[in-house]
Amino acid sequence: MKRLFLTLIATLIAAPCSAEDDTCARIVSLSPSITEVIFELGLGDKLVGVTRYCRYPEQARSVAKVGGFYDMSLENILSLKPTQVIGLRENAEIRESLRKFGVPTSEVDHMTVEGIRRSISTIGTACGVESRARAKLDTLAERERALRARRATSPSYTTLVVVGRMHEGETLSGMYVSGKDGFYTGVVELLGMRNINTDPTVAVPMLSPEGLMALAPEVIIEIVNVDDPALKGSPSAVWNRFPKVPAVKNSRIFTLSDDYASIPGPRYIELAERLADLLERKERT
């Protein structure tokens, strides 16, 4: 019965658009980071569908919602008659379902800073706004150069990026950390620092308290996802239990809960600049 229902939707609702319609006339974005790229390229008026987590810029909040990370609605997407659906690798299942109904889909990679840059070029070319994409990439490149120059004579701290914690009662039992091939590695490298976790990202690597002490990072960056209320508030009580870790000993622990800190999109440069500000404030004390 469900298959019949979806077939009817595909036939009556997702019928091909007329020949004069642009490839990106009606875009559905399957990720907050993709939504940000689309708005950066001046294509926000082409967006007809986004996820419930697409909150930036403010205009994204008023666009029709197609679900979340784990409950993406095929029916909702088809009803929007998209001419292009853009997703990440993680959206492979829903994109495959859409292809069966003849809906054009694209995949971009936001696992790394380089991938984010490529996606700006890819989407810009696909949607006929190559000049806007080049201008955006030039601006990012200039801000990156300025940041590298700003930090050129600063210490190259070994850095651990924590993206989640696990607790047993009041005791920290483990933490999720960014791998060497992850988005945050590129961010800390812009600051002349090094991700101390040299393991590749498999899902998200888990690190024990003993592992934290063995790695002995000089800087800890904790990313608090705005959708994870369990991690809000000051983490100082957690980290103060590890006084011998250099980052704790020297009070170089920086907690970021701004939305751009947990979204691997074009605002990666804002994250890097914010971290530079925090580091320099600490270095002056």
C-alpha cells in the first residue's frame, strides 16, 4: 500500500518540471551546512525545503521542513517538486530513494575544510553562479591568509577537539574526539596547531580518561552542540580532575557552543577566528 502511495506521489506531484526551468529552480537541502552554502551563494530564494536543524541564516527557519537527520520524509520532499536535492554522504539512503523517482540529487563533502571549499565551487557551477562562488572562495582564502599570518609566530600547540562526553554518574567515562581526517583538523591547522589525535575518524573516536592523560594535549577545544542540552554549562569541574594534563594545568580549555562551531560549513573561518581570539586573550595573561 505504501509503495502504491509513493508511486502516486511521484506521478502526480514530482512530475518533471518544464524545459525552461533551471536545474536549481527548486532546491531541497538535506543538511544545515549545505543550507548555509546555498544562502552564501545568493540562492536562498531557490530553497523550497530544508531540515528542521537548518536555522542559519534566519531566513532558513521559514523554509518548509522535510525532517531531521534520522526521520527525513520522502513524501515531504517529493511534494515540494524539487529540481535538485543536495545532500551529504550520510544522506545516501534518502538520495537513492529520490533517484528512483527521477529526482536529481547531488552529494557534497563537508567532512573537511577542503571539502567545504569544493562544495562552494560545485554548487556554484551547478546552479550557474560561478562568479559568486569564486568571490566567496577568494574571500575565504584572504581570511585564511590573514589568520595564518596572525598566528605565524605563535606556539604550535598540540590540540584535542572534544565533540561529546560520556558520564557514569558524576564521573567522566569517555569522550568523543575529532579524528585526524575530520573537519576540525583543518580548522586547528589554520591556527598553526596540530590535532593530537592521529587516528582516522571512524564514526567518532572514543577516548578514555586514561587516553586523555596519555595524549597530554596542550589545548583542549570542547564543542558543545546546541541540540545537546546535557553538555551545556561550564565543563571546568570535569577537566579539573586532570590537573597534570598541560591544557588543564595552563587553563587552555576553550568551550564553544555557538552553532557554527558544530556545523562544518562555510562559517569554519568564523570558528577559526574565534579560536584565535580566545588563544590570544589567554596568551596575553
